Amino acid sequence: MALRELSSLEKYLELKKPNKYSTQGDKKVPVLQSNNGAPLVGLVTIACYLVKEAKRSELLGNSAESRAVVQQWLEYRVTRLNSCAKDDVKTILKELNLYLQDKTYLAGKQFTVADILMYYGIHPLIVDLTVQEKEQHVNVTRWFDHIQHYPGTRRHLPPVAVLRNRIYTSGH
């Protein structure tokens, strides 16, 4: 999965020459052999490298605080979503829903690489949710739908219908 995500990130970043990746270990950690010798290991390390190679540093955050928030969500992506058990899904969705309550993007008002990689990571969870479950996590659903329609982001993933149209408000 991570290799496809990195390939999609490369396309989003419009990098001209695709990189060659391999994996290592039981968890299939991505590895990129860089031109400068030492291999780069790990989804976050490689993603940050690609963003810098594309000269799109704004995707890593524009301030010290937003860069820290981006790194926080990239770490969350690897530590929580990559090893997510079925029992953890509700907790993750609840945490994200609460966090996104007053935010458009994970780093606040700015679209970043954290949004892209979290979208790739959470896509399989959202696909499996019922309409009612999506409605229970309305902030995650709103964010997810926004990111899946952000130009160039979706790439290898199919679109997901997120909410049904409501005919009546809750007052009727």
C-alpha cells in the first residue's frame, strides 16, 4: 500500500522521473535508494524528501507550529493507521472527528502532505463505513470528501460516496 501511496504522491507533486522503491521487513516498510548513496527508509521520511525534491515546502507547513502539526499527523498516520486493528477504527474516527471539528485541514487552514497521506491511510476505513457511521463522524466525512476532491489527490483510489442527501431538516 505504501508504495502505491508514494507513487501517487509523486504524481501529485508532478515529479518528472519516478523513483524506484522496495520494501523491507515483515511490515513492508518502504525504502527509496537515493542518488546520494544512503537509502531513505519509511513512509514519512520518503514523503518529506519527495516534497522537498518537488520544491513544494509549503506542503510541510509554513510556520514552525504548522510544520510541527504536519509532523504530528504524519507520525499519527504511521503509528496509528498503519497498524490499525478493527477495534481501533472507532477510536481513530472519534479522535479525528473531534480534532477536525473546527478545521478544514489537519494543519488548520492549509492543505499539507499530512492531509494527503492521512487521506490515503484512512480511505480503506471510510470505504467500509455505513452511511449512518459516516454521519456519526461528520467532521471526518467532510474533511475526507474535501480531500478526495482536492485536485490531483485521489489518484489510485476510487471515489467514495460520503453522505446521503437529506430531504428534511431534523426539525421535521
